[in-house]
Amino acid sequence: MRHGKSGRKLNRNSSARLALFRAQATALLREGRIQTTLPKAKELKGFVDSLITTAKGGTLHHRRQIMQDIHDKAVVVKLFDEIAPRMAERQGGYTRVLKIGVRRGDSATVALIELV
């Protein structure tokens, strides 16, 4: 039974799932919005929100913690210098997931995830 096990597996093992979230989080923080499937967007929301909450601390320790997940230095600098100060007064909910429609090839529900 699956009691108390939260989160979606997304047909991947844990290392592939973590790599997916790291890549999509990097793209989202770089671009401001990305288009993906709805289940991936819903899982990415919590991942990115925790990164932004950590970045709001602003210390060197927090920067090193973020660098474990985001390997692009330019994106980390943007996160600490632009995104985290902009979200300073917010108590969470840094991202928004909007349904776009369905993908033509496989009828997967497509969503847009963006920074608020």
C-alpha cells in the first residue's frame, strides 16, 4: 500500500526524476516561464518554491545549498539578485500553473508554469 507517500513518480527512477526537476527549474528561473505537461508542472512547483524560499535567506550557506541543485552560475546569481528580493514580502506561492490545453500528438494536458 502507498499510504503517506506523496509525489508523482512520472515513470522515472529517483535520479532521473531529480535530474528532470533540476533541468526544468534551471530553465524556469532563467526564462521566467516554461511549457510542460501538467503533472510535471505540479511537481516542479514545490521544487522551485523551496529553492526560492532558500534563496531568500541570502547567505553563503544558502547559495551553496542552491548550487547543489542549480548548476548554472548565471541562474543562481539571477535567483539571488533579482528573483529572491522580488519575492521577499511573499510567504510562498512563487509560481503559477496555468492549463493551456492538450498536446496534439498524445493528448497530454499541457500547462504553463511561470514565476509570479
